[in-house]
Amino acid sequence: MKSELEHRLAALCTADRSVLAGGQKGIEKEALRVGEDGMLSTTPHPAQLGSALTNPYITTDFSEALLEFVTPAYTTTWEALRVLLDIHQFTCTRLGHELLWPASMPCGIPGDDADIPLANYGTSNVGRMKTVYRRGLGHRYGRRMQTIAGVHFNYSLPEVFWTAFQQVMEDDSDPGDFRSARYMGLVRNFRRTGWLLLYLFGASPALCKSFGDGQQLRLESLNDRTWYEPYGTSLRMSDLGYNNQTQSRLTIGLNSIDEYIRDLSRAIRTPEPKYEAIGVKVGGEYRQLSANVLQIENEYYSPIRPKRVIRSGERPTAALRRGGVEYVEVRALDLNLFDPCGINQNTMRFIEAFLVYCLLADSPALDAKGLEETKFNQAATARRGRDPALTLRRDGAEVPLKSWAREIVNDVECVAGEIDRGDGRARYRESVEAMRTLVDAPELTPSARIIADLRDENVGFFDYTMAVAEGHRNYFAQTDAPDPERLRVLEQAVRESVHQQRAIEEADELSFDEYLERYFAKSQ
């Protein structure tokens, strides 16, 4: 008997086979700059890469050393990946002797937190605000945690899909409201089942001992330079990474876009005694933007976010309130050490089909108990995802990870088959079959391969990853140069970004205090 998902797929694709093909895909990929000794770079953002404030392709995240590469959105995975490769090649030729660290867990970290340099975006009010926000993150969570890197996958379904889907669902509500509601349903289902991505793509089961004390982190010692979790998949997404204890108490509702905006806005306005003790402006210098639970919306860490492209000076919640959800941002992906760009087409295709599955499947409201289940499942998979005895929580019952994973993969395969039929060049079912193999053979997952390599080669995480970094540098040097037109675009972006930053700085008329006061007044 066909499932509800299969009925909806059939209804959608009967009239138009291409209704699921052509979704927009973009990538944001972070990578630390390191010296030839593998230690975190303490040099400023390279001038040859332009302004981190205004270059649309190459910017920084928390630190001057943490580069972030951004692709535009494309309808095919190969286009997005090709541009990401071009950005890597462009950057590597301008780094001198420095390398890009290929792992999510960081390189050699300075002993003093203060030696990790904050990203600098210039003297404009908007640039200073970005730096103060990062200074606040450092005070709140520690700068080391902020050096953990990842890949973000941005996705929106094609326009033709929404008209067809609303007809299939026999929904006569406002099209924008319908879209937002269904994207929020996707977000809820992702929270329910997104642990699968940690199992399949997690690539951070080990880390350098310079990151912290193993007993405090509750990790085992693999060798004299490496902490690890024997069955771990993604320590980046565990309680020692972004799923930190401070934010684990924060509950943001996902049952409607209004609920999501309300709870985020409340967190930005609610004082937190622990952060009040840090102080906001001390000795004439801002330590953080505010002493509230969240400084701004971006501080809330979630494995997936509903988003809308913001206008200049607009807050993310204001953008959502203005036009609803436009796309989703998946933030649960580790850097894959086995791919020079940190991600490959198989991963992208599976995630796209997985997101469509999350949207089409029934998505009941998530109450507090349901949200706690999603948090437990993510934490358990991050730490013990390859443990054959691991069970997850599903609607109050215990279920083996492997059996639930097989069920999800079967449903995702139905979606992938329809995407392939709508686009004769696509190979989405192949990607699903590859992931099915990983479900049945956990020793083939990236996390297991990394642990096996460390053991077989009798090498520490630091030296192992350093060798990978050097191999990737050679790969980018030997790969065909970027298309001349794209190279021209990247070079132009460098030049224009410098002029744009200067123009922004010269246009400022408010003091920084006044600027912040006006910015936060918009959230009231």
C-alpha cells in the first residue's frame, strides 16, 4: 500500500515530471587558515582576498583566520560545486605559504583564548558591530569553540513546485503563508530526522588535544595527541561543539513562522544574569552587543534555519515577518576531509532529496517533549552514532538507529527517483543507494574511516589532518584553472569590495552608540 508521501509525489509529478527539478542550491564553506606548522594563523585577512565585509564570495566568520566561501544559488549541484572549487583555487594562490585546514575540528590552537584573533571588518558601524558580536561570542562560549568549521547548504524548491503542491493539498490560503507553513513543516521534520545526516556525513570523531582537556570533554585518548569518541560521528554537533549547554536550555518554537519569530525576538530582549556579569560596555570598550540571552538572531544555533534574503540593515526576523520563509539553511554538515572542497555532489543530492522528503511528509506540531527528543537524538548520534546498540527516541518509544535510518532512506529514494525522472541528467537515486550502503556498513562512513586511518597509520589527528591539507593544496594547484570569466568575476569582486567598504565607512553619520541604539530599537 502506498504511503501518504508516495501519494503526494504521484499527484505532484503526474502532470509535470519536472516539478521537483531545478531547486536552488548554494554552499557556504568555512575553513581555517593555518601556517606551515599547522598552527592557527594570526595574520590579518589577506588583502588579496578583498574586504571580508563586502566581498560576496570570500569573507570571514568568527576569526580573521576562519575563511568562509560563499557560492551563489544554482539549479544544479555541479554548478555550485564548480564555483566552490574555483573559489578555493583562487584563494589558495593568494595565501602564500598558508594552507586551508580541511577538518571541522580545529588545527593547533594557541594556549591563550585571547590569541585567537577576532574577525575585523573595518571602522564602519556595521563592521564594528560584527566584530563586537564576535567578541561577545568569545566571552560567552570561549573562542576555541568558535574555531570549529562546517558547511552550510542553502536550498529552496523551484517556483513551479509551490503552485502544484498547493493544488495537490487543496489549500486556498495565501500562497506566501502556505509556503512558510510548509517550510516550517520541513524544519520540524528535519529536527526529527536530521540525526541521519550526522551519521552519514559526520567527519569529526576525533580532535587535537590542543583543543581542550579530554576528561572535561568526556573523551577517550586515542594517542598522545588525539582525543576521540570510539563510536562518534560528529563531535562538532555534540555538546562539546555547537550544541552547547548554555543554549540547550533555550526553546524556540517551530510550529509556525510567527511562533519562531516571537521566541527569537523574546530571547534577544530577555536579560541573562550570566551575561550581565560580563558587562556590555566596560572601560569604553564593548564586550558584547547586549547582556540578553541572544545578542542577535544569528547567535541561536540550530541544525537548520528558515531564512529569507535580507535587505540592507534589515534584521533576519524582520525579513521573515515581511515576506515569510524563502529558503532553508542546513547547518549540520561537517567538512569532509576526503573531499578537497569539503563536500561532494553525492552529499548535496542526497540532502536535497532528504529536504524534499521532510517537506512532503506529514509534520505534526512539536511540543516541548518532542523538541527534547530531537535534542537527545542529535546528541546521541553525534557521540555514539556508529554504536550498534544505540537506540533513539521516537514518539516516546525506543527504536534502533539502523532500522529508523533504513525507513528514512527508503522514503528519500522515492523522492530521488522523481527528481531523476524530471531531469534526465540527474543521478539522485545513485546518491541514495550510496547512503544506503553506509547505513548497512557503518565502517564505511567518513567518521569510521578517519578513526581507522588514525589507528592504521599510528598517527595523531593533527599530523593526519596536516597531511590532508597539503594534499588538498596540491590538488587545487594541479586542477584546471578557473574559467577565465569566473576568474575575472572573482578578481573584480576583490577590487570592488575594497571600494564598497571604504564607501560604507565614509557614509557613516551616527556614532557607534547611536547606531546600536537604533538597530536594537527595531526589534521592539
